[in-house]
Amino acid sequence: MNRPLRDVPADAQDLVRALPAALDGTGPAVRALDDASPGRPVHVPTDVALVVRTSGSTGHPRDVMLSADALRASADATAARLGGPGSWFLALPVHHVAGLQVLVRALLAGRGLATLPAGPFRARTFAQVVRAETAGPGPHYTSLVPTQLVRVLDDPDATAATRAFDAVLVGGAACPPSLLARAHAAGLRVVTTYGMTETCGGCVYDGRALDGVTVAVDAEQRVSLAGPVLATGYLHRPDLDATAFATSGGRRWLRTSDRGRVDDGVLHVLGRLDDVLVTGGVKVDPLAVEEVVAGLPGVREVCVVGVADQHWGQSVVAVVVTQDGTAPPLTALRTAVASVLGPASAPRQVLAVDALPLRGPGKADRRAVARLATELMTRPPAT
């Protein structure tokens, strides 16, 4: 059996009107798109309530089908972990799973939903709206990406307002330990999340799987996930279904592209399998380098990439966003990284930019960053 799929503009109010019927089966499934112009009629399996388009790391669009049961399982497990159903504050775009899940959780909880005005994230506006919307009974929750958390912490008023939340989910990209420590020191109740569109968003909180979710790591450190939150599959892409999903031990698993390890039941995500750099024949973990560089004074954001080099194969380059727009001294940066990870991991270049290219809310586009680094390194010096 199939049901129709309706494309809806990526607008919170439009989605709030369309989602209830999608979730209870009385209306069509919903796909939120930036450009929701009418197209040819599309149908999805009856159990599918929501379709989320994601480009992934390859840049090729994929439509991920999420069932109503999976979305409910995710919302229920989140509420159980955080301390019960609550009111939600939307600060993320709703054509990505993290923003959509804020809407779904609020609807299924039957609690309030507040949203930021459309436009770029501004800490001052965030503080003003948060104060107005968290005055009522709690609990109050929100979801941010690391770049938003940096901007909140850079603004004392926004930091004070954010203390009103009983939990601030932070995901979409790795949250550097230095940023996490800074948030905790400021009195924010931050919960780091790990997951993807194929798991209805975050399914591992502070390293521990939500109720019903199982984490496994194989010999090559690939992270696999199982549980009721898994997607139904990819729309019209059985080839991707066969690659991403597998059945083992009577359970259906999602084989992610992430590396990780599990210590005493806590998952530590080490980066993507295809992100490892090789410089001079030595493997370098860019996420580990980013964690060190992010802890240096003045560094707000960092992305470490490999740039083609005739001597080293790949040259390790740190692309940073800093408070004053000036790159940290290369010698000090190399010394800091080498002391923790060894000399091979020490970047050979550090480049300061105004902003990192993104491929989603708060997630650096490593391919675009590598292209930008190559361009900056080969650009003739200004005269």
C-alpha cells in the first residue's frame, strides 16, 4: 500500500499544519523543501510520514523516508532521556532533520513551540525571544549546532537567557571538548547528540544510546546502529538501501560512514571513515587535530583538511575562524598539535577565513573547505 507525498515549503507554520495528518495517517506524507514547487505526483509506503532530503557528504541529494513509528520512538526516547515531555524552541532550519524533529517532538508532546524569526542566527535576537518564550512552566528544550552555541557563549546576554533551558541539544557536527567545557562552565545544560537523518536525528546522547537503540563498532571502527528509530529507506533508491542497511542477528542495522569506539558503554565518534588524511605515508585523524586547535586562544571554529602536496601527498591544513580574524601563529599551533598527536598531525598551514563553508546547519563542508584552502594557498600575494 502507498500514500501520496506532499511537498511543503520549509516553513515552520506550514509544517505544523501539515505534520499532524502525516503522523496519524489521515493525510499525505510530507517532504519539506526549500523550493517546494509542484512536481510530478510521488507516492511512498503507507507507514512513511516524513521524507527528508539530505545531500550527505557526496553532495548528491537523497530522500530519506521516516515512518511515523520511528519518529514517535525517537521523540519518546528523547523525552525519557531529558526528563519528560516539554516545550521546544526552534532555532534550526526545518528542511533538515534536527529542525524537523523539534517540530515533531513539540507536536507529539502536545506542548508549546516557539520559533526564531526568519533570517541568520543572531545571538541578541535569540536572547530576546528565548526570554519571552521560556517564562511559562517547563521543562524547556532547544536544539543548536556548535556554531550557534559559540555565538551564544560570545554574548553574555544570550548565555544568561540560555540558562532557562532544561536541556540544550547540540549536534549536527562534532562539538569540540573545549566548547563543551566552556558551555558547562557558563551553566548551560548542554547534551551532545549523535545521529543522522537515517536515525530520525540524534539517537545517542552524551555518548549513550537512547532507549531501544543499539550501537556496534566493527573491526574497522565503523559505527552501526539498530533500533526503532531507523529510517524505512531511501525514496526510489534500492541501491542505497542495499548499501546502507543490513540484517544481522535478526535485527536491521544502519551501517554509517563514521568511525568510533565504545568504552564502558559510551560511544566516542572519531570522525568519518573517508576523512582520514595521509601525509608522508602517515594517517592523520582530522577530528583529533580539530579538537586540539579548537582549544587554542581565539579560535572559534576550525576545519582540518588535506591539500595536494608533491612532497607529502597531502599537506595538513587548518582553516580557522577566529575572534579577531587573525590566524594563530603557525609555530605555536604546530607545537600544540604535535605535543598531543605527534609531529605528523601538525598542520603545515593555518588559514583564517570569515566563515567555513557549510553543507547543513553547522556542519563544515570538508570538500568545499579543501577547495577554499587550495585557492588561498595558490593565490598570488597582494601587492
